[in-house]
Amino acid sequence: MKTPKSLTLLIVALIAWAGASAQDMIITKSADTLRCKIREVGTDEIKYTLPDYPPDVLFVMDAAKITSAIFETGQVMDFIDEMNNPFNYADQNKNAIKVDFLSPVTGNTTFAYERSIQPGQSWEATLGIIGLGADPNDLDPRGAFAKFGMKFIKSPDFYLKGMRYAHILKGAYVKPEIGFGFHRKYDEMYYYDSWPYANNRNRDDYYSLIIQVVLGKQWVINDVFLFDFFGGVGFGFDDGYGNYHYGWAITPDIPMSFSAGLKIGVLF
């Protein structure tokens, strides 16, 4: 049985129309949708043709401008900036144990643990043991403080293709932080005619709470050692005395807190 010529032409026309209407889509970061035919996908760019132009005219778009590509088959390919691509940091240590290098001199010993969440972001928890350090004034302090903060590592001011962080935990950062502390200690020892006047010394309790913004910079050496220099300022609340609370200082007249230090540590 022969197929009528008109039916054959109709089938050919339908196939050609279906082929022409089948399109890929490129979704850009500005939420625009570009209907096209994707010809090539590279690390840094994607090449495509447009239906309104001859098929031999090839267009190119930077991959950094693309969120995803949807092929006519329904497959979806997501694009991630090389700067924020976790695959680029898969071989790096993302955890660190640190100690505040000068804390024993100030009457405490402070430890910190930092863990990377994603490129450019990590969280850090700090524990200070008050009394585990120098006590030149014979105050016999005992207590502890804890701090928790989210660290946001500064990204470059401009980007180049293939650019990434030198290390996932390295760089200048800003860290919103909250902390709470408690300790007990004796009153200051007073001297009169070169003799210490220590009668009726009281042992008082001291509570404190801080909400700070910490600025710092962290250096990483050979993916093994790190140095973290920081300083923080914010709001501080205590019993009203205004005092040095070992992990931070709070001013007596206005509720402000200050902290600073140098941490050294190892990565794993």
C-alpha cells in the first residue's frame, strides 16, 4: 500500500517542525531564560546557536553568568562559580584546633575549634578555662567562658576565570559572635605601708554576656598550621562593676566590650 504524497509531505513537515521547536534553555543569574541550541559546554563558557540566526553562527556565554542549562531531553546541568565550588577544596583540611597564644599570661587558657561549612564560611566555638594561667595579683580566679560565632571570609574584589581561595580557611574575615562567662575571684589585695592589707577579702561571683563583631585575618601554612589574629568590639553586660572577664573586657560606664588575641593551631 502506497502512502499518499500529501500524507508523506505532512509527516516530513511535522518532523521538521518538531526538530525546530525542540530547544535547549540557558537560565542566567539575572533570571532570564535564553532558548537556544547548546553546542558545547566548557569549564569557563558555553557555546550555543539561536533559531533566528544561521546555524553556523556560534554564540558564547561566560559560565559565571549562568545558573543552569536545561536540555531538550529534560536533563538539567547546574553551574557553580569556581570560587565557591566545593570540589576545588576537596583535598584541603577543613577543621582546625587552636589555642590563644597569649591567654595563659592573662590568667586563662583558651581553646577554639573551627569547621568550614562551605567556601567563604565557617563556624567557630571557643572555650576558655579561667584560672589556668598566671595570677600575679593572687586573686585565685576560677571559672570559664564560651563563645560561638559564624565566620565570613572576604572574597576578592574582582574575579578571574578559574579563581579560587588559596585555602578554604585562609583570609580576612568578619565574625558575628556571642559569648557568656562566669568566674569567682578574691578582691584586689591592697597595700598599706608596704604591707598587704588582706583582711576581710571577699570572694565574689562575676557574670558577663557579650555580643560582638570580630574582625581578623587568618593565615594557613602548608594546610597544616594556622595563625589567627583578631580584634572584636560590641555590647557587653555584666554585674555592673565593669571589669576584665578574661575572655573580654567590659567598660564600667557604657555597655561596650572589647577583645583581641592571637590564635595558633593545626588543621586536620
